[in-house]
Amino acid sequence: MKTADPTDTPTGADAGTDTRAGTTARRQARPVRRIMVRIGPWVAVPVRRSSLIAAAISLLLLLGGAVATLSMGRLGIDLADLPSALMGEARGKNAFVLNRLRGPRLVVAIGTGAAFGLSGALFQSVTRNPLGSPDVIGLGAGAGAGAAAAALFLPDVMPIAVGSLLGGLIAMAVVYFSTGTGFRSPGRLVVAGIGVAAMATALTQYVVYAVERDKASALTAYINGSLSARSWEDATTIWIVLLVCVPFAALLARPLSIGEMGDDTSTGLGARPARTATAAIALSIMLSAGAVSVAGPIAFISLTAPQIAKRVTRSGGPHLVMSTLLGALLLVLADLTAQQLPLFDDLPVGLYTMAVGGGYLGYLLIREWHRPV
Amino acid sequence: MAAVLCLTLFALALLASVMFGSKATSAGDVLRVLTGGGDEYTRTVIESRYPRTALGVLAGLCLAVAGTLMQGITRNPLAEPGLLGINAGASASIVAATAFLGASGQRETIWWALVGALATGVVVHLIGTAGGGSSPVRLVLAGAVLSAVLAAFIQAVALSKPQVFDTYRYWVVGALGGRGFDAVWAVLPFAGAGFVLAALLAPGLNAMAMGDDKAASLGISPARVKGAGLLAATLLAGAATAAVGPIAFVGLAVPHLVRALVGADFRLQILFASLAGPTLLLFADVIGRVLLRPQELMVGVVTAFVGAPALLFAVRRMRGAA
């Protein structure tokens, strides 16, 4: 299929990746240009040019969203002052907005969104279930229950973020052990997830019922996933999680794209689908758990980012890079809405993602239905 | 044999439901009160447990029969009434009515819950059958989508208005206590209509179990049976949810138990579900009452913690990778 063609080597691929060599591939009917993106000797991903363009557009949009987040509204930093403020010369109000109010929140939003997007892409690639994401197997619900339990039983002792991290991990452990086959069987995963989520939700609702109203209200806001009042520590946490996980995800990209051909084919090609699947799901859970501990279980990002990625790039494959970018973009835009929409006063961003994600899912369904089955 | 077992357990559940609580009484006390004897205090205690027992019977029956219908029609062993968006619809309606129309108190919210549950059921049905044809999968997905969007609405309104938040959080946990006979009377007509419809559909469902083509050759319209069956499920589940709040797993678990007990005949399934549902719900409620005495654990929490482990156990026996 692929022919090395040194005279036709495209240059200037994605910034930050080392393009040592490029190849183009041609199909008989329609030439599809591919660029081989390599990182050292370990990673070599053939990338379509259209995917690169889509990635570049998403990055631009992300940049636009970031600038809007910092500059819009009553407290925004003037566009003219923004460059110098970012260079560390912010004074007075601008310094406060950049360093305390919106800066950390924006960095957390980008990191969390990216983590959710990548997590969803890994999970959906393995389970081959377009509705699959760690939320679906109960991670978000478990995190909510962990946060609630921490608030009820260990108030002022255990921080809510730690409670939610523990809750999410415990939920995943229960899912892992109750399937009997670990993370290997997608169907069992989803059913076990339903059970774990039901228990976690019941516990959460009991706590919200039992504590006093102000506490219940604050807890509910957290459980829906909120980015308000984030600190630089939160930002550091999520970016460390990303730094640890992204290299492993890059290593998995190739086995995953082979795996999408089906277990038999990929075994024939020398891959080990079961091991790849377990590694990818473990990684996916780590990413989601990290994001949830920082921002709460924000709904639908990990579900929709890979779906949009698939439609934007119009190709097979796990779409890891695109999903990561789109996850970040979606969350930044949702949080911009949460901050600037005059209708409600700083509602948890998770509510916006829930409404929009649900609507998008409905749109997908209706579109699918008009297709003959 | 199975009938005797079910009836005995049902009677025991009824007895336990009026016997146990923050003040425990003996079976002898219950018997004396029922026959018109007993002292004033014991009589008051036991009679105060009648409404929640009646509610438990009604809600358990509704959820179990609705679950049986849904699993039979969708042929999905995980189908349950919550999937039709009924819980979300009832919640959203309560929240909207409390926030924008100033509804308050049990008596008013129950009507709103009923309206919301039924309206959502209809909308889910319309979306689910929009592109022509009525695949049960579409229906369930439509329910999931609508539930997500409504959940965002519910939380947004509840978080901006503390008063609404209170009404919502006390309702959504799912409890039999604190509601009177009013709740029973309010939803009884809908539950009754749903049950009669379910009973009438049983032969049609039996025919459809052999496949849609066979059923059509017997003069039964599968599409009509499915539509009517889902309507009945919506009525039943809507009535239960309006009366006691969302309760998980009764609608999911009972049909499985009943199928294991009596086999595939829907007439028997519906009959036994009407006994097993109340039995399960009442026992769950009794457990909730005695576990944290003198406090109470709501029945919705108990059913989740009893039902979910059962589901997790069942997962291990799922065949293959699917």
C-alpha cells in the first residue's frame, strides 16, 4: 500500500513532534496523503494530511477559546494588555485575574478536557462501543459517592478531591473484580458499571438527603463537575497526570489501530489484543480519575470528543491526538459559557456539558435512524 | 408450589412491614390490632404503618410488572422502567413546578411527577419511533438522551434555587415513609389502567415470543402490541415513581426471578411479578427501617445496595464477550 517517495516528502508537520521521515501513501482510486510522524525509534504513526489540518484548526480554536476566557466579561484582561500580561508584566486587577481568578481555571480546563478526551478515545477504541467511556462503567458515579462519603463521614479530615479519587478508583476496582475477566469483556464491563453506578448514586443521594442544605448544595455542585475556584495546585496535578500518561498512550497508538481490525486479524499480525486492551483501559481510567479528582466528574467530554474526532477526520483508527485536542477545546468552550452566560450565575460546567452532550447524542441517534439498517 | 411460596412470602412481607420500625411490635400485637383489640398506643403505632405498606405493595407491583413488560418487549434483559426516561421526567416536572409555579408539599408534587413521567414517556416514544419503525434499542437510547438533557435542567434549576433543591433532594432518594394514603389514591387509577392493559396484552406477548412473523400469522400486530405494552409500562412506572420517587432494581430484578420461577408464559409472569414485586420492596423497606434504628435508610438506597451486588454476581455468568 505505502510507497516511500523521497521527492514528495511533506515537511513542517505537527509542532513538537519529530518528523524524521515522511512517506506518502496512495490508493488507486483516491490519493490519501500520509505523513509518518515519528518520536524516536518507538513511535511511528502515519497521519493523514487532513487530520493534521483538522488538528491545526482545533489548536487555533483552542487558542481562541483561551484568549476569550481571559479577556471576556467585566473582569477580563484587555486584548491589548494580554500579551504583556502573559509575559509576566501584569499589574493590579490584571495580575489578580490572570494569576488567581481565570489563569489556573483555564489551565485546569485545558488539562482536564485533554485528559477526558484521551481517556474516552482509548476506551472507545478498545471496547468498540461508541457509547463507552469511563463514566459509563461507573467512574464518575464512584467519584461522586467518594466525595459525598468524605463530606459526610470524614468532614474536615479528608479533602473532597481525595475522596472522589478514592471513590472513582474503588468503583473501578469493584468493576474489575466483579466481571471475573478483568477489563477484557466490554459487555460485562458495561453491565458491571451499571451496578456499581447504581450503588454509588444511591449512596450519593442518601448523603445529599442527610446533610444540611448548604453543604448538600455545595456537594451537588462538585458532583456535577465544576471548574470554579481552581488553584495552580489543581493545574499541576492534572498536567502531571497527563505527562505521565501521554507517553504510554503514544506507545499504545499502533497496537490499538491494529486492534481495531478485530481480534483475529490483529493476533495474526502478531499483536496481543488482550494485553493491549487491559493496558488501554487502565490508562483510560488513570486519565479520567486524575481529571475527576481535579474537576469532579464532568459529563460527556470523554464520550463525545472521540465521536467528533471520528467525524472530523473521517477515518478509522483510535484518533488519540484529535480526541485529546477536541476534549480540551470542548471543555474550554463549555467553561467559557459557564462563566459568561448571563442566565445563571456560575453554574457547574458539568451541567453545560451534560446538556450539550446529551443533545449531541440525540442528534447522532436521529441521524443514524434515517439510515436504513 | 411456586404460588404457595410466593403467597406465603408476600403475607410475611405484609406482616413484617406493619410489625417492624423504630418501635418494634410482636406478631401477636398485629393480630390483636387487626381483630380490633390491643391497647391504644400499639394500635396507633401499627396503624401508622398502613399507608407505607399500601404504598409498598402498589409501587412494587407497578415496577415489577412494568419491568416484565419492558424486558419482554425489548428482549433486553437489562431493560427497566428508568430507561424510558420516567425518573428524569418526573424529577424535571417536580423541579419545574416547584420553581416556576410555586407548587409545594407532597399533595401537589405527586401530580406534577405523574404528569412529567407520562409526558416524558410519550416524548421518548415519539423520538424513538421518529424515523419509522419502532426498534426497542432506539427507544432505550432516546430515553437515555432525554434523561441526560433533563438531568442538566434539573440540576441547573435546583442549584440556583435552594427551596427547590430541598424538595428535589428529599423526593429523589426514593422512600415509602412520610407519605399518606393520598399518594395511593392519587396514582391508583393510572396504575390500575396500566395493569389491566398489561393483563390484556399477555397473550399477544406470548405469541410474539415465537418471533414477530409467527405472531403476525396468528393475527396479532407486533407493532401494536409493542406500542400498547410500552404505554402500559409507562403508566405503571409513572404511577410508582410519582408516588414514592425513583426506586432502582425492583423493575430490573423481579422479572428475572419470576422467569426463573414460572417460565416464559407472560400471563403467569405478570401474575407472579405482582406478588414478587411488593414482597421485595416491602422487605427492602423493613431492612431500611431496622438497619439504622432509630434513623431510617430510604428504600431506594436499600434496593440499590441489594440489587447491584446481585447484578454484579450475575455478570460473572454472562456468556461470551458480548
